[in-house]
Amino acid sequence: MKKIIGLVIAIILWNLLSLALLGINIPIPSSYIALIITANTIFAFFSIFLQRLVITLYESNVFGEPKSIADYLFKYIAILTSGMNYYIQIIFRRLPFILNKLAALLFFIFHILMWSMLGFIFNN
């Protein structure tokens, strides 16, 4: 039951955040994608400097054993906000240090480009 309640709260919070993007002319289904890209962009930026911390944060929220409704809420929010970044950073972690940081920087720039493309689509 805790799992279902955590999921419902996560969905409600995600929908409320998506409603905030209506003010900048991004409709509801597309605002989900915009929020995911924005959150992953933030995590991609921090992954350039604090890669282990971002990976550990995701793993503790998602793979740890949830005991309360809040744990389930954090699990589902973490999957939405940093899931894509986590799996990419796991791949980058295997690279040598310089290539790792270069790939992380390029991944961050890629996110910035995706966000700017969303801006071009919805502001015209």
C-alpha cells in the first residue's frame, strides 16, 4: 500500500510541476518531457564535477530498500529526474578520467541543446 501511495503522490507532484510550465506555453504532455530534460540537465552538470555523488544519490534512492511512503516518493522522483543521467554516467565511469570528463561535458552540452530546441518549438 505504501508503494501505491508513494507513486500517486509522485504523479500528483509531477503534474503540479508540469502545470507551472503552462505559463511559458508548453502544454501538459510535453511539459513532462521538458521537466525530465531540465532535471537531467542539472544532474548532468553536477556529474561533471561530482560524478560519484550523483551516482550514489540515485542508487541510494532507487535501489535502497524503501521503508516509508517518503522513500517510495523519492524513489519515483529520482527515476524521473535523474534516471537517464544515471545510466549514462555508469557508462562514462568506465572511461579514463580525461575522456570521462570530456564525455560528461559533451553530455551536458547535449542537454542544453535539447532544452533550447524545446524552447524553439514551443515559443514559435
